[in-house]
Amino acid sequence: MARTLADHEIRKLLGRVIQHADEKLLNPNGIELRLGHSVRFLSTGEMKKIPDGGFIQVQPGETALIASLEKIDFSKPTVQQYFPKCMIQGWLTPTTTMVREGQMQAATKIDAGFTGQLNWGFRNSSYNDFTLGQGESIVKLTLELLEDDELPELEYGRRANDRYQNTEGILISARRIPVDISKDRLIRSSFDKLDTKKQLREAGYPFNAIGSDLVQLHEKFEIVSGEVRALTEKIDSETKSIVKKLDETKTWVAEHFELLFTKKFIAIVAALVAIISVLYAALGFLQGWGLSQPSLAIIALGIGMVALTAMGILLRRSH
């Protein structure tokens, strides 16, 4: 059976199997590893260097991929200098301090034969920015000694798909997905159809409180929306009514203006006829037509009187 190494056994490995380690960070069955000089923010894909004494700040919900300050050499020649005919594998687990501050990390394994700096990710699941200093402990390494038939036939680094051997800094995921996958080959859940408000209510504090507030806000919004919709419909109805009345008034004014214009035009023509007729009759009488040609003067006078009468009638009706 593989056995877990104790602190006094791990101490002998410092400097060769675990390089750049701090003996003060030994614990009963492992050693704490520290933040190195590289970070990659998965949300933006940004790769950044961390200077000595520098800090990284991870926002709520953000995931960061970091490199260890220490370097691991689990190769067979190196390990067997200390444990003949044996090999070592390791387990990485988050420190309780990281867990207490809401940092989510998954445990992972270091295969026998691996060499290089370690990369691992963590997600800030707290509600505040999380600040981590370069050289600060963030993960525990527990070592297991493999003996006899526990030794692998091919240790890490000797297989074709061992793509992270001799890692320096951060080595991004070597997984490759085709960019032109057809939709009929993609199997997805109906996650996007789930009720998001229900999900928030079932997610626990503070999301359930947020979900309840959103539901109440939605209900109030529906009430206000209904009132706004009713008000909008009333405004539209009143607007149409006013526009209709304006159109009717415009039509009435146009018709009456045309009629009024016609009556006044006839009245003006009648006035002109009356004036001309009366003047003609007066001229006839003055020139003696009244004695020699009385009929023309009388006819002209009659026409003038009729025209004046018609003009008077039209002007009275136009008011």
C-alpha cells in the first residue's frame, strides 16, 4: 500500500524533489506551496507577471490560474536517490485559510514522474475582491510513496499525451476543440430555459434574498406597466378623438369659407352691377334721356335696384 510521507521524510526532499520550498511551511504529512510569479485571469485571458512582493486581486465570481513558486521533480532518478526502488505521487488540496475566505479549489493529483512548476486554478466565490500576495501559501501538497508493484509502468512524461511536463510559469490548457462543430453534434441542456428568479431563490443567501426582491420588483413593474399601458391607450384614444374633431372643424371651416367667399363674390358683382346701372340711369336723366328715351334709364335704374337688393340679401345671409 502507498503510504503518506511524514514531515521528517519530506524535509529530506526539500531542495531536490521539492525545489525552492520553505521548510517553515512543513506540516505533519505535507508542505504548503506558495503563489509564484505568474497568473492568468480566465475571464479575460490576460496573462500577467507578479513581481516580488506584488499582489493579485481576483474579483467575485472570477477564476484565476496561478503557478507555484516551488518546482517539483518527481522523476524516477531524483526520487530514488532518497527512496530506492520507489516513486512519489502527490495530492494538492486547498489550505483551510483559502476555504475560510470563500476560495473554491478542486483537489488534484501530481503523477509520479512529473517535473515542473505546478498550475492550478481557484475561483473567488466570496462577495468581495480577494487579494493574494506573491509568496503566500495557498495549497497543501501531500506526498505518497509508491513501492514495488505500485510503481507505474510508464511514469508521467514518458507517454505521448503528457503535455504539461517541465512546465515553467503558466502553461494553458492543451485541450483542443474543433471550431466548426455542427449543431447536431452538440448535446446541451435546457439551462437557458430555466426560471432565473427561481434559481436565485434556491441558491441560498444572499441570492435567495435577491431573487425574492426581483420577484417583488417584477410584480410591481407589472402593475406599473399595466397602468402605463392603460394611460397610453387613453392618451392615444383622446389624441385620435382630438385629431378627428380638428379634421371635422377644418372641413367645416373650409366648406363655410368657400360658401362665404362665393356669396361675397356674388354680392360684390351685384354691387358693381347696381352702381353701374344707377350711374347709367343718372347719366341718362342728366343728358335728357329721361324725356327722349325714358325706357333705357328706367330699365337701368330697375336693374340697379334689383342688384342692390340682391347684394343686401347676400350680405345678410353671410353673417
